[in-house]
Amino acid sequence: MKTINLSGLDMNYYVETLDNGLEIYMLPYDNKKNYFISFATRFGSEVIEFKDEKQISHKLPLGIAHFLEHKMFEQESGEDPFTFFSKSGTGCNASTSFDNTQYICYGNKKFEENLEYLISFVNDPYYTDSNVNKEKGIITEEINMYEDMPDIKLEMELRKNIFHKHPRRIDIAGTVEEINKITKEDLYNCYSNFYIPNNMFILIVGNFNKEKAVEIIKKKLDYKKKEQLPEIEQVEEKDEIKKSKTEITSNIEIPKLAYGLKIPTKNLKLDSVELDLYLNILTTILFGASSEFRERVRNEKIVNGIHTEWENLEDFRVFYLMASTKEPDKLEEEIKDEISNLSITESSFNRIKKVWIANEIRMIDNIDATVNNLYDDILKYGSIISDRIDKIKSMKLKILEELIKKIDFKNTSIVQMLPK
Amino acid sequence: MKYTKKDLGSFGLHLINTDKFKTITVKVIFHTPIQKEEITKRAVLTDVLLQSTEKYNSKRNLTIKAEDLYSAEIGTSNQRIGNYIFTSFILQTLTDDHTEKGNVEQSIEFLSEIIFHPDVEEKSFQKDKMDLAKYNTVVALSSIKEDATHYSIMRMAEAYDKTSPVSYRMTGYLEDLEKITENNLYETYQNMINNDYVDIFVVGDFDNKEMTSLIKKYFKFKKIKKEKESYYLNAKKPRKRRLFAKETIDNTQSKLAIACPISKMTDYERNYSLVLANLIFGGGSDSKLFKDVREKNSLCYTVYSLINKLDNLLVITAGIDKNNFNKTVDLITKNLNEMKKGHFTNEDIEIAKEFYHTSLEAIEENENAIISEYLFEEILGLDSIKERSEKMNKVKKQDITKVCKKITMDTVFLLEGVKNEDN
């Protein structure tokens, strides 16, 4: 077991990798009662075609990763995992994203039994024609629910503008038509190819005994063999955005605007973690709570709340900005104006660094937030970043300025959502 | 965790010592009996107070000040709790150990600046700042249907009883917004500062004596206010026949929302039997509603019930296809009747109790949960965590069926999705 210090936070995390490739990440706390366990696979909605070990190609119905996640809760014994966890008052859930699926449980009792059960139920798929069909009604209503959420529709529309072929232009849950095609054979096929130890990891945070945790995981999973990872069909995605502007209508009263910036990363020459820090500080200074931009658009009564987010892909970074605004044209102009007249002061650069360091220290108090951050690290960078505070401290304005020169800030797309 | 209460005359100071956090949390709570026409004013007022102060003349300067205090966070909220409105200001800041000497004091001073030194001239707020806050309220009011579940519950409550505080919209009302001026908003502010009951909660690792003197130094209220109205709403008598109400929305999914008043509950039922009844019936992902309506009949993705014990109300909500409306309502009715007849197992009860114990134990892990705990112990005379844990263990099956018999499905509201249909 490897011990790694989280610098500046006075805590250690531990990593163990089984012979079959399964990774275990653990961050124990000595002053908390609760714990959180995630069992995850690097299989999400963006896998739409793959070749198995025999080089046979499989094209998948859209939304199958999410469908599989729902069906994981079906057990041959008939026992409902929710019921099992409820017996100790433990919460349980699962979620599917573009590039991963995770099964979680959290509580403050019976850690060992719950860890063992979480592994067991994700280990034992049980799909039948009838239980697969039954799920279609439930997932149809889930898709309909998201379909009625204007902010989600807006983001999906922007994704369609940004990506030519990349599956991130497709909704994670798929479509009603596609999920209705799913069969139990499809599910078993995805399960046997992607739910293999060397494509999975376990993350545990909170109140638990790390030696005991590893012992249980080994007992349950050591027998599994390393398998050949399936070859995921990679689509060739162009550097340029697909479409620069779209207007759509929806059942809303206040218009919405979404802005996206697509950045190909191959020539940026920064390591992935640093690149993300610099891109993030750039948009925080430009559009964050204490930015001049925010003050201006607020005072002109163009917009109050803004949601921003960065997305990591293998060869791209994409920035999303979304807001409700009575004046989408004016907001669009303001954003473009801000981007084309970039000016970053040393004082705002240093202030944001100070804020980020403080936030790292605060965040570690909160188990849920910590879990999310560590989980993101593992997916994005392949491991937990242990020296983030040092990295923030050593950020230099000059490097940001160099980076800015290499980015094409015109590679953007806009979606305006207007009332019907 | 150690709790100390100090009566400082014009307000109650509640100190909770815990070494679980690297931050200090301070929550200043103003509370007063709710009046419908005050809600919009409070929404605008809390927004305006965060736009600027005497010392920091813009939201940007305010935000920069908070960032300089090592990313101190300041927020406000307006909440209805039974018959009362709670207007809260909350500060969270890193302790001096993790920053520098004086950070906590400066942060508390900053919070008091926001509450006591608003950006006011000649007994009026600045018009431009107030207009910004009004604009934000307009946006919030106009976006109300975007969260269809929330909107359906709101409309259901209005159909249930539009004279009761249960139906009050905490986002506010457009007609009240138009009446707000920079001058009468200042009166609202004065009224809150001078006449509301005030409680201040502090959670974190600190010395009680030092913290008390810090709070005394920065928070001074003039009046001593003692008399209190009840927090509980009167239980409404259910209708003889169920009321069905409907509204259409340009959505794909329909939202079902049902109001179930609970008559003549005792305090014991309110705090114990009802909590378990709800967990078994529709409160969790192991509930009867989840298993039957979702898992067995595939009618929905979300279905759950929640209780508001101060309102004597149980609310059920589900996202469904409109063609399944009757079937869903029938299944919900069937499940509620089964609860009344005691058609649930001892294991169901044990699971619900376990769930409750876990949530009690989780309180001390979260600052907001800690504050709510002591607040409700104080204002509602709730038993302590330990007492609740013991009493909950003693709840019997007949206690649960007894309270279920007091629940009536009264108002059934459907927000009907009619997307892609001709009107």
C-alpha cells in the first residue's frame, strides 16, 4: 500500500492496486463518523462502438451505459440493494456520466458489510427479458423529465454545436427510441467487456479502517483476472466548432444564452493538471463572482447568475457559460467583448490564488465535496493530485499570458433559447 | 460537541463547540410571524443588503472583501417555517489557525457591516441597487415554471387552501414587487432589525468567552422581544370529497402533486410515529411508493412523499405520463390505505428506525444541520438527539397505523404536460 501526503492539508491518502489491475484509493478521516464508498468503471455514455478481444465490432444502442446502471440493482436472489443498505440506514445510489459509471453507498454504520455488499451487487449482473422491459417505462420518464428542463436542453444544444462527431453531443440517457432497442444480451455484452477489474476503481473516504477495507476488497475481487481492455472506436473530432450560432425556442419566459469555447490541446505544452489550473483561473478572473465583467452586466441589468464549467476530453478542453438573461444579444456582445480585450491584472491573479488555496483547506472538511474532487482527479488525471496547493502557489501570470497567446478565442459557439 | 445557550436580552446566543471543522459558521436568524405581503419585500431586502454596504459601495467590492478574508462565504435566505418567516444571514470563514490572526473577527465585523450598515441615504436604499434586486426577483418569478415539480407543489398548495401560509410563494409576488420603493423597503429593514426575534448561532472551534464578547461587540439590538405566537399552523379539516385540480404546461412529462392534511396529531405522533410512517410509505428509495409505483408498475422515475409537521401536511409527488394519471392515483391511494390497515412488516419499521438513527448521527457532521437541530429544540421544544433516539426505538406498529388513519388525500393536482399537442 502506498502512502501519499496531501500537501498543505495534513492528511494522507493510500493507494493499493490488485494484481488484476483494480485500483483502490482511500482517504481515512479520524474525526468523522460517516464514510462514503464509490465503486466505479470507466464506462460511460460516450462508448458507442467498440471491438472486443476477438476484434469483433459492436455498435451500441445510445444510452446503454445508463440503462445498465439502472439494471445493476436487479439481483437474482430478488433482494433489492436499496433494502439491504436501508437496514443499516445507509444511503445508496448510482450515476452515469459521459466517461464513467459509479455505484455509491454512504452512511455511518456497518462499513464492512456495506463495502462487501456494494462489491457483490455490482459483481453479479442479472438481466432477464422481463426486467429489462420493465425498466424502459422508468427510463422513458427519466428522459422526459430531463427533456422538460430548459437548462439541460440548452446545454445539449450547445454540445451539438461544438462537436461534429464526438458522442458528447449525445444525451447521457440516450433517446426513448434507442433505449427501447436494448436487450439483455446487449447489457451482458457491455458488462463483460467494461466491468472488468483493470477498467474499474474503488474510492473510499471518511471513517473506516484501511487495512480492513483492502482485506474485504481482496477477498471479493482478487480471484478476478486482468482482461484485455476493449478497443473503443475513436471518432475523429475536428478542431473547429461545428456551428457558431443557433436559436431555439422553449417553454420559458426569460431567454437563456449558452456560450462555448472549444480548445484543442495538442499544442499547448502544459501538463494536464497545470493546463486545467491556468484555464480555470483565466475564466474565474474573466467571469467569476469578483470579475469586472460580472459587475458590468449586473449593473446594466443584463444578467445576475452565471453558470460556468470546464470539460476535459482527451484532445480538447471546452468552456461552457450559461445564463438566464432578458437581453441575450447584449450578453453575447459583452462576452465576446470581454474575450477579445483580455486583460489580467497581477492583483486579481493573486487574489484568486489565495481564494483557491483557502477553498482547498475548507473543502477537505466536507466529505461529499472531497469525494467529488478525488473522483474527478482519478478520472481526469489517472490519480489523485496530492500537491494541488503547491501547484496553485507556484502559478505565474507570465505562463497564463503565454497560454492565452496560443488559444483561438474565436472558436466559439452560441445558443440562444427564446420563449415560444 | 458542546452546546451553550446565553440569553443576551435582545437576542439568544447559541454556541456550539466542535473540533470537526476548520471554519467558524455564524448564522443570524431574524424571525417573525409571516404575512403574505411581506414575503416579496424580504426577498428584495436580503438581495439589496448583499449588493452593497456603507463601506463597500458595490457588489464587486463586497465580493473582493469576502475573498480577501480567505474566501469567506456570506449568504442569505428567506424560509417559511410554520406560521413564521425566517430571514437568515450566514457566514462561514476559516479559523485564524488556518489563515492569520484576526481573520475570524474581521469576518464577523464584515457580517455585521452587511446587517447593520446598509447602503442608505436619507432613510432610503439606493435606487439603482434596489432596482438590481428587483430585477433579480423578476427573473426568479418569471422562471418559476422551469422547475416543474416545485411549481406543481406550489399550485397544489394554492388549490388546497389559498388562505393558508402553506400556499405562500417564497419567491414572492409580482404585484407586491411593484409596490416596493427605496423608502418603504428601508421601513421593512428597520422593522426587521427592531422588531423581529433574533437568534445567533456560532459553530466551530472557539473559546466561548472570546466568542461571546466578539458577538456582543458587533451585534447590538435595542429591543427585548419575548412574546411568541405558535409556530404550528392549525390543522385544516379535510374536504368530504377529494378535490381534483389541473393545469396544463408545455412539457413532455406531467407532474402529480397531492396534499394530505393530518388531523389532530399529538406532539408524539408529529415527532415520532409520523416520521416512521412517512419513511415506510414514501420517504425513501426503499418505500412502498417507490417499490410499487416505480419498480413494480414502471409508471415513473420519481415518486416520493414528504412531511411538513408544522403544517400538519404530507405531500406526495410523482413525474408521470398523463395517460397514467388515474392508475397512479389509484396505486397511491391503495398504498396509503395499506398503511392505515397496518400492511407493512416489522422489518419495514426497523429499517425506518435505522434510517432515522443514521440521520441523527449525521447531524454533527454538518454545520447547517447542527444549527437546525438546536434551533428546533429551542423554538419547538423538540426533545434532544439522545431522547429522540431512545423514544423512536419505542414506537410500535399500532402507533404508526394510528397516525396514518389521520392522513387524508385531500387535493390531487395534475400539472399536465401537453407538449406537441394542439390546444
